[in-house]
Amino acid sequence: MRFLITAGGTREYIDPVRYISNASSGKMGYSLAKAVFDAGHKVTLISASDLQPPVGVDFVGVESAQDMFNAVKEFFPKCDCLIMAAAVADYTPLRTYKSKIKRAGKALTLKLKPTPDILKWAGDHKNERRATRDEPRIIVGFALENKNLRKNAEKKLKEKKLDIIVANTPESISAEKSTVWIKTPSQPWSEIKNATKLAIAKRILAMVTKKYDHKQ
């Protein structure tokens, strides 16, 4: 299979030295890339993280949400599965300053605009034909929630036409071990409790390959 995996938190620049971002480390996406590559699949990793890429994967470095969207659109036509593990910013500054903003001793208001919804775009385009197969691509999304976790994640699964959703809480950010919940449209929630990110990645990969083989 050919996998396209995203990782890390995007940076939305305000001026040359300041940006809006989030606490994502990129560890989950990198663990997925390693697990997929070690299993013998082809991997393209699109990352906004500063982590060292796993050996053997094709690496594409990005910074902003728009950068990541452009890269996903470029490599999406050739992938069999997209795993969106990146924490893409929901908003970006409406205006980017070319020079560093100086302290003025008064309040500063930043206007933000929505970033592209990459996961929704992927779900809407999953049925587009590709060279290897006629069946739809497999799309895996992540949902990080601090309340109503399963309800919000299941809504995301349906609205964005995903094949698999992985739900977790803020406690999993940068943690070596975490608990996640996984669901497909036709199956109930399953829990992976207090596992390393590599172990979680292997479970996700097993679900993807089972679904892929079933479609053949």
C-alpha cells in the first residue's frame, strides 16, 4: 500500500518571528510512519514537526495549514490511505506583517480567518480514481477533545466521510503512553489503554490493512 501521513502542529505566522501554533509534538504521526514503513509499505510523511523523520520514509516539510493542504493535494492522487495525524490550525491571521510588530504599550487585536479543512477535502475526494485501484481511498482522522469526546469524534467521522476515527484527550499530547478510542462507521468504539504511540500506530495499521484487503 501507499500511505500519506501528516504530523505535527502547523505554524501560522503573525510576523517574521511570531506565530500561532499548538502543543502537538508530532510523535503520533511519526510513530505511524515508522510502523507503516517497517511493515513494508511506502510512506510519504508531510510534517510540521521538528522531529527527525523515520529512516526510509519520503519526507515533506511544511509550516502552515495552507502549506500542508498544498502538499496533501499534491500527493493524495497516488495514495491508498491518508492518515491525518497532524494538528492543523483551525485559524490563521487575516494579515501577516512583513516586519516584527513593535511593543506599543496598548492592546493589539488580531483578526483570524479559517484555514482549509484538509480532512473534509480528503473525505470529499476519496472516491477519485487513482492508477492502482478503482475503490475509494481509506481516510483516517484524529479527534482531540476535552469533553464529549466520543460524541464529537463520531460526528467528525460521519461529517467528513472517514473510514476510521481515532479519539484522544489533551493528556496524550507529548506523552510517551496514552489512551485512545477508535471507531469505524460500522463498528462500535474500541479502547487502546495506556499504550505507546508505536503500539497504537500498529493497531491503526492493522485496521487499515484489514479494510484495504477486504475491498480487494
